[in-house]
Amino acid sequence: MSVLLSIKPKYVKEIIEGKKLYEFRKAIFRKKTDKIIVYESSPTKKIIGEFLVGKIIEDTPKNLWDNLRECSGIEEKEFFSYFRNKKLGFALEIKKFIEYKNPINPYKEFKNFTPPQSFCYFEEQKVS
């Protein structure tokens, strides 16, 4: 079982360019997974790649920023705006990102596809 994450195009670009080595989340999935499937949100609206998950760090937003800002791929103002009023946050280490040669249009491929607000569990064979 994989996890499908919605990620904004500007952050996907940072991941592809190797500048964003951590994906930050306010909430985290509970089932063990090693692979994240990346859905690039509007205007792209496609599944564009995947990455292996390295370590998952749970800490205060301040500590996450202090320790990971250099490889965050996000501006400080946006980071703290995202975590506003949150005591804890998560950082998913991005290992071995694979960009698909042919991005998948999930609206055509999967019946009743709805992009996740944060994440959803995703069956492996759906994107193979």
C-alpha cells in the first residue's frame, strides 16, 4: 500500500530539482508505507511521480524549520503560515524521487477519483 499526496506545482518543481528534500505535513498517515505517489495539484492535476520515504521526523514547527530549512524547498513565511497554530508537524524525507515519463491523468484512469486534501492510501497496482 502506498500513500498518495497532493503537492502544489511549485513544490513539485523544487522536489524534481533536488532542492526540496523534505515534504512537510500537519498530519501523517498511520499505516506503514515506504512509497509516496505524488499528485501535482491544480493546474496540472496529474500523478507525476513517486518517491521512497526515508525518515519521518515529528517535532515542533520551529525545530523542523531550524533543522531542515536549508533543504526545505519552501520560504520561511509560507512554512510558518502552513503550520500556524500547530504544536507539532511532520517532515517526510524524500529519497529517490522518480518522475514519470508519462504523467497519469487520474480522472481518466480511476473511477470517481478525488484528489486528497492531505493524503490517502493508494493501491500499488493502480499506478504500476
